[in-house]
Amino acid sequence: MAIECDVEFDFTLLLDGISQVSTEVEDSLFAAGCDDATISVRSGRVYLTFSRAAASMKDAIISAIRNVRESGVGATVLRVDQCTLVTQAEIARRIGRSRQLVHQYITGARGPGGFPPPACHITEEAPLWYWCEVAYWLSEHDIIREEDSREAQDVTVINSALEIAWQRRMSPEKTDTILAELSLCR
């Protein structure tokens, strides 16, 4: 039987519902379990930067989101501050390789071929890829760790769920109607 050890995960949660940081807000977040986070404001957006010990990145993020909800400060988590769409240059930066090598992966000039197609801006000079798809491909070809691919998928799903929740708060009827029309409601 394998024993899972907690590892430190660093991530940032963007908050909605509060625009100012007060001692009361800080104390409530701290008491709710966000004692491993630094609260900050930038461009009018309050955010928490965590260094949280957990068995996985997913567990760390979900427990932090729960702690924010339990704080009673009126904040909701808007998203994990990690872009899920990446450029060729960002892919290179994330894997510590050159843009030229990533370009060769994309075109099939190097590597096993089958690099994921772009997700958007496909007709422009700088297309964007889903990081979770790219991370999966990189992991399948032993270029990055499987954990990195799993973390990319987890963050993508968490952000997608948070986005739907935010859209429901902003326009519940429209969101539910569109989800129903797309047969995505359960």
C-alpha cells in the first residue's frame, strides 16, 4: 500500500465580490484556513497567492476554494490564475525548451508527430493551444511528467466549472438556457 505524502503547491486564486482588503477580511480568511495565503490587490482585483500542502494540486486548489467560501467575507473564487490557452512561446517557456523546438514539434519535423491542433486564432499569426492538450501530448511522449499533464487537466476543469458558476451568477437564465440548448445540463 502506497502512502501519499503532501507536497507544497503554489497557485493563485482570483476573487470576486470584494474589492478592498481590510483587517476583518484578512482575519476571516486566515481563520477559515487561508493561513497559507497572501492576500493582495492589483488593478482592482483581490487575489490570494497560496503555498498549500496537499496530496495533489487538485486537492490543494479545491480545499483553498472551500476555505474562501467558508470565510464568510462575501468573496467567491473567480478562477485559478493560470492561462489554459498558450502560444508557441508560452509552451516553450513552460517546458524549458526553445521556440524553434516547439515549432518543430508542431510541424512534425521533430518528435513523434501528432501534436495537438490549435484551439483558436487558427487563421492568425499566433494561434493558441489548450495547455491541457499540449501537456497530455508532451507527457505521452515523455517530454514532461505525467503529473504536469494531470495538473493541467485539473486546473482546466476547475476553471471551466468556476466560469460556469460565474456565468450563472451574472445571467442565470441565459446560462441555463444555453446549457440546455447544447444538451449540457444534467
